[in-house]
Amino acid sequence: MGEYADKIKIGPPRLTRFERARILGARALQLSMGASPLISIEELSRRDPLSIAREELSLGILPITVKRMLPSGEHQIIPLKWLLEAEREIYRWSLKQ
């Protein structure tokens, strides 16, 4: 498939909707509590914490990892960058089909 998709052994090679919601919620909470944005917010049309968190996520600049676990106890810690890049690789691949 792709470089990053092959590294992801547990779960789908993309960010699930539950992981996406958890990351956005956690980052929006950090921003609402006074954390500095990782992007320049001057060019954003909306400046609420959730919009800023969405933009940070779409740019892939959040230093976050996702821990995926199996019932057997096996787990994998996956950098957010891998999941986003694998998602892009799959999307590009499906467009070529």
C-alpha cells in the first residue's frame, strides 16, 4: 500500500472517527484553557478553539500519538503523523483506481 500504511499493524491505517473526535476535543480543551495555538490564527475565518484544533489536525502538526490495543494486551503506539499520511496515501491510491 504505502510506507506509513504498512507500519500500522493494529486497526485501520487511518484515523478513526472516535480517535479524531478525542484528539479534536482534547486539543480544543487545551486551547480554551490558554494553550498557544501551533498555527497562525490571523488567516483563519473562525477563531474558536475547535476550528483552530481542526486546522492543526488537518495540517498534521499536533505532537500526539494514538495507542491502539487488542484484547490480548498487544498494543501499538502510532504517531498521529503516520495515521494522517497513511490516510492520504490510501486516498491518493483510491483516486488512481
